[in-house]
Amino acid sequence: MKTILNNKLALFGGVIIAILVLVAIFAPKISGYDPTYINIKQALLSPSMEHPLGTDSLGRDLFSRMALASRIALLVGFIAVGLSALIGVLLGSVAGYFGGRIDSVIMRFSDIMLCFPKFFLILAVIAVVGPSIINVMIIIGVTGWMGIARLMRAEILSLKTQDYVSASKTLGAGHAFIIMRHLIPNGIGPVLVSFVFGVAGAILTEASLSFIGLGVQPPDPSWGNILMEGKSVLGVAWWVILFPGLAILVTVLALNLLGEGLRDALNPKLER
């Protein structure tokens, strides 16, 4: 924690994410407008005191849509990567602990999954099951566990030779107890770092899917579909595309800065 607090860039990233979380939680209260309410008479109003970020081509308040979109972005990011982390930690732990044929099967399956371009794999699955917030979260989750599994496997391979693991086996502890009680808690550090970076990637993936119409569906707002709607009026309403683009940029940058700080804090070799 001290390392993160001393890292100004990581601290800046943490503050940005904290502010974003607060905006997402209190979005309905701070916006003041219904993000789905259409008022053509107020279409494409520039930023003002009444509409801090202006309005879109259908007269909807952009600030209220951006605030609600931040909630969707964080939900997709954390839930999708949480699912990836759960799958990756379990498979990586089992592979590293048991080794042999089990390890070989899990790692070869991981290799097969890595052979497919992730974004195009997601596109193919969404084309079959249909676009929705739930589908996007699940698909991103079940296609992004391979890196975490490999990290966890490497940690378990080094931890399972420790004396406390041998002592647990001597006392009659079962495999599941050893994995859940001793190995995963002691090897979870690199996974936490990967989790933070993964959230940034998931937010980018969701925005990309929504931009091409395969992610969050209207009238629900997403930074991606706000960008999509704004590209047709870019010449007359720059704010419709500027603010969601900045939101994606700042959020991903903040998560990466936070991830770097967390990696430094959890790596004893980098202690100063």
C-alpha cells in the first residue's frame, strides 16, 4: 500500500477510478435528466449550464447518458474479468497442483483458445447468441481466462513445494483444502494485477462491440454506442463524440496506471 501511495501516477489512477465508481453508483441522482428521454426540440445543443455536456441528435442529455454508461462500462469490466479470473484461477490451480496429464490437458486447451483472435471469437459468438449486456459480459469472461490460468499455474508450481504444503499433507489435509486454503491465497498477487489490466481491456472490448452495434443495445447508453451515434454529426456537434472518447481514454489510462502501481507494490524485488 505504501508503494502505491508513493507512486503518484498510480495514486492518480486510483483517484480517477474511485470518482468513476461514485459517478456510476449515483448516476441517476447526479444527472438530473432521464438518459433515454427524447426531445427533438433540444437536439444537438452545445455544452451549457443546463446541459453540461450538451445533447445528442435526439435531444437526450449527454451528461446523464455518460453517467449511466459509466455504470455499464464498470459492470461489464468487473463482472466479465471477475468471471475470467474465477475460471483462470481454478484451472491454473488444478493444473499446477496436480501436474501430469491434467496439467497437459488444461494447458493444451488454453493454447487452442489462444490460437483464436479474441475479438473475432467474441464477434462470432455474439452473432450466434445475440447482442446484450449479459451476453457481452459472459462472452468476454469465458474467452479471457487463459492468461490468468497461466499466471496461477506458475505460482502454484513454485508454492506447492513449500514446507507448509508438505505439513498440511502430513496432517491429512485434502487436495481441495490445500489449494483453497494455502495455495490460492498465497499466489493470488499476480492475478490481482492481471485483473486490473483485464478490466481496462474488457471496457475497451465492450466499447468496440457497442460501437459496431453488437454490444449494449439502444436505448441503453454505452460509451461505444454514444460514439457510434455521434460520428454522423461530428461536423456540427463535436461534443457528442469528444466526451465519450475522453471517458474511454481516461478510464483505460487510469486502470493501467493503477495496475502498474499494484504490480510494483506486490513485487518484493521492486521494493526500494
